[in-house]
Amino acid sequence: MNTKIDTSDRYRSLDQAAPGELERLEQQAALSKWKPSYHIHPGFGLLNDPNGLAYYNGAFHVFYQWHPFAPTHAMKHWAHVSSKNLVDWERQKVALVPEYDYEANGAYSGTSIEIDGKLHLYYTGNIKYTDGGRSANQCLAVMDHHGAIEKYPLNPLIEGPPSGYTGHVRDPKVVRYKDGYRMLLGAQRLNGTGAIIVYSSSDGIRWSFEGEVTLKGYDEPGFMLECPDYFQLGGKDVLLLSPQGIAPQEGRYENLYNVVYLVGEMDWDTLQFDVDFYEELDRGFDVYAPQTFEMDGQRILFAWAGMGEVDYPSDREEWAHSLTLPRQLTLRGNRLIQQPVEALALLRNRSESVHEQDTFHFTPVSNHFELDFTLSGDVSTVTLFHQYDQGLRLEIDHVQGQVVLDRSNTNYPFGEQYGTTRRGEICPGEATVRIFVDGSVVEVYLNGGELVFTTRYFFDDGGVSLEAQDIKGNIYQLRQSIADKLTME
């Protein structure tokens, strides 16, 4: 095999930017009317997976995959934002800039955990070869109480994939277990199927390969299982996975890549996860690579509000994607319930109460708002960005409990090869509908998070129309909570 590392221009790091290049990109992206104002997003370039989520040293920390030079998947860095309240975000200095041979083609996704008072950031050092081959190293950086981040001097902690697996081994999730630690990694077997593998460590530095997780009761691994996330909730074990290569199944798994959650019981000694239930995390068009962390007993999730290998209309404006809003997770039986964290009420700066029958239409002051409504009747519809025959349409069949999200009517189509509708199910009867619109990012929560759709929609202008037998609720205009300006120093 040719082991010459790819050093082409697409693998430039941030410190190789030409004079004035970043400023030009930032200025161009800032002109976009499709930019979010309260979702975490890149000032310019491409964002994807959330990384290293933590509450540490009195602040929330969110890192994310970032390619600065174009809205394409190339040399990934870790960008960094922080917050005191999960709502107002400050951009920090870029946390991880690829600079060493063990991360020659990008600092890929990973997680964080506090050890001995410092935040340990575990990530994958990506290696790509000129013949199309690849490898992966598992690496460490450490953040202290002053916010300084230093890469571990003896990186990589784990060099290359273990025997029996391809170079597709990435996205470390590190958790405490007994008196040590376990690291879960997404992997691909040599036969081209996805797996989750495990390493163990007593100190978070020296790691030993333990084997592969047996997912008893789950048989849809695709060709790769990315971004594993494990936690306990309501006395049960939960595993989040981002499988690639699952075929669509009667209205499910319709995205290019999908996200599932598994609820059951994990035996760390035998590495067997007994699956009692599994389901898609989110039924929207644009969601991937979720990650969670714990704060004061609450399990909080962020995900990437986007999808790989799909061209988005915002690409021409030198930026792509955002993260979802932070969501608090609970279990209802074996169902994972996702609700926007309560602190998001701090975004509200103007409100209007509504109680109408049959129809209601309004034009928002800006495309940064929240709807919180109860709808009843046989069939209800909510149409966002409604202008002539355009609009993102949500239809609820209250009798059957069927929900359809339709984005076929738009002047800016994209990703149509994966369909233009998404479906889900809720309990029949009256429905609560909570919708966050932030530029081109839309999140829909039905019945308190029983069903969630995350999607992107690109528009010219338009209002909001609701049709139902009874329409009751509130409209909130939402303020900006994150600036576009990047902190480079």
C-alpha cells in the first residue's frame, strides 16, 4: 500500500491562511440572510459534528468540527464556544489546529471528560493517503482552569486501527467505569460492516484494546457506525449511534445517513449490549452525529443540523450548517423524549398570544422566532415561509396520529434525491407544537418532544399560516445570542 500522506491544498490548516483570506470569507458569509442568530454556527466555512461537550469550570463548553476555508469536508479543526447559561455563546480561540503528523489530515470528532481537575479532550487524528487509503490515531489534548489547551506530548495515545478493522476508526467517547475508563470508537470491520470497539484504561492515558461490542437485538450496522455516545438515563443504558449505509424502510432511515438510539443494558465485562428497544432519534431531513453530556443530573444533547455529502444553498455564501439547540433528554418507557432546555426562554424578547378557529396568518418581524401552540381538529397544518406556492408544510392527522413534514415547495431545492417528505407518529388527539425558526434552521417538537424534526429550509420571504379547528398559543420573536465574529487570538 502507498503510505504517502495527502498534502494537497485541501488539507491546509488555519495557520496556513493567506493574508486577508479569513477576513474575506468572514465578510462574505456575514451577508447571508439565511444565517442563524441563536443556533451555534460557523462565522464562515463548514461546521459538522459537535465535539467535547462539557460543563467545566463554571461554564458550558461546545467544540465542533470546522473547516475554515470553504463549505466542504476537508481539513477539520475543533472550533470552540462557551456559555454561562446554554443560551448566550462566546466564540473562543480555535481549540485544535492540526499541526503534527499524527493528525496530518484533520482533528476529527471526539469527546471530553474531567480528570484530576482538567478537561481531557479525546479526538481522532485523521490520516489520508494519496492512493485513497487512510488510517486513524486516537489523541488527547488537555484544557486547564485558565482555558489554555495543550496537546499531549506523547500523542497518539492509540496509533492506527486494531487488527481486523479498516482505517475507519474514529470518534472516541470516553466514560468512567469502576476505577478506570472505557473508550468507545466507531469502526469498520475488514468485511466492510460497521462496529463499535472498546479500549480500557486505568489513567486515561494508557489504553488497551478490549474487543467489540455485541449489539444483541440490533442488526442494522450498515457499513460504518459513527459517533457512539453512551450514557445512563432513568436506570437504563442508552447508546446513540450514527450508522451509515442503512436502506430506507417504509418511511424510516430516509436520509443519506441516519441516527438511532438503543435502550437496554450494557455489560462492560462481556461487552454485550442487550437491546430492548431502538428507534430513529429525529425524523427530520438534516440531523446527524449527536453527542451528550451531563450537568446537575440532566442529560443534554446537541447534534449537527446538517448532512454530509449534500450540497446546501448556503454553500455559495461560504458557510454551511449549524448545531441543533440544546435538548434535555428523558425516557418515557423506552422512548427517548427530547425537549429544548428551559433556559431557551431567555431568548424571548417579544410575544403575542393567539386564540383562533380555522385559520391564522402572520408575518414575523424576522425569521428568528418560536411558535408554541396547541392544535386540535381532524387535520391541522402549519406552513412556514408561506408565500404563493412556497413553504415548509407540517401536516398533523389528529385522528390517525400521523405527521408529515413536506419541503417540496421551494425555490431552493436541495437533497431531493433523498426525498422531500418525512413522516412520524404521535398519540392521536390534540397536539402541542413547538417550532424554532432561526434563519434557515427549523426544529419541530411535537407533544413535548415525543416526535422531533430537524430540517433546513431556504427561502426568499414569507409568513406563517396555521389551519386547525382550534388554534391556541404564543408567538415569540427571539434575539441574537451568538455573534458571527471569530476569535482568532
